[in-house]
Amino acid sequence: MQQLQLSKAFTLMESGPVVLVTTHNGDKDNIMTISWTMVLNFTPLFAITTGEWNYSYAALRQNKECVIAIPTVDMLDKVVGIGMCSGTDTDKFDKFKLTPVPGKIVRSPLIKECLANIECKVIDIVKKHNIVVLEGVAAYIDATRKEKRTVHAVGDGTFIVDGRRIDRRKMMAAKIPNGA
């Protein structure tokens, strides 16, 4: 095996899809691109990594809500573009021609063009690690959308696209003797 620079080790484990997170600060909506996401257990609990360097972070802290919007591969250039500009001086919905849809529970908008949207409430912020813990309070999916493949950031400017789905539900439903 060839040694890998330790600072690049995270590129081996980037797992969740790149998502768009919308916020509302009381005056305006914003979108940020997040590639560091995690599902917590088998519940509608999620974690994202962001901090004070992101314009949307203040809205997350103040209003304690957001929407996780899940884009597909056909939106990749918009997703990257959103991550390359700031909401301080850019209306990202307008610039990237995305349609805000009012949430039913939170003030942050859903994104119509995305495959799915999850309305969330902030339930914890772990400042030491810049982790925002979110609880999903409503979820929506556009089942009519043809493109369903999501993208995953490797962390070095490259992305992996979801491929073929492999079904092992029956195998995983079998009971494991004496636990794992």
C-alpha cells in the first residue's frame, strides 16, 4: 500500500450526499452547500458541519430552523456555484434560478428543483466541532422527477455520482443470532 497524506484521509470516508441547506434570517432566504452531513441513528436526526465562516450560520443559531434540500447530479454546477458565493451579497435563489417553496412548519424555504426537502429544527450546536444537530419535522420527495442520482463530494474538488441501487432488504431483515 502507498502512504496517503494524513490530511487527505477524510477523502476516503466522505459519504453522505451533497445537500443544499436553506435558511431565513428574518429578512431574506439563503442557500448554502454542505457536503459534511450525517444521519443519526434510524431517526429523522441529522448533523451538518458549518460554522461562523458561513453567512447562514447566524440564521441557524438565531432562528433554529432550516431545510435540507437534496439536489441531483443534473444540478451539480448550481450546487458548486452556490458554495462558491456568499449570501451576504448574493441572492442565490435568483442567481441560480431556483424556486423557493414555503415550508409548512419552518420559515426556511424548500427548493422546488430538488429531489427531496426536509424541514428541520436545530436541536443542538456542538461548537467545539462545528456540528449542528437537526431534527426533521417534515419531509417531501418529488417522485415524478426523472433524475434521482445524488452526488457525493470526495473533498478534493471531485464528486462521485450514485449508481445502480442494489436491494438486500430480505437478507438484512433476517435475525442475527446473538446480535452482532
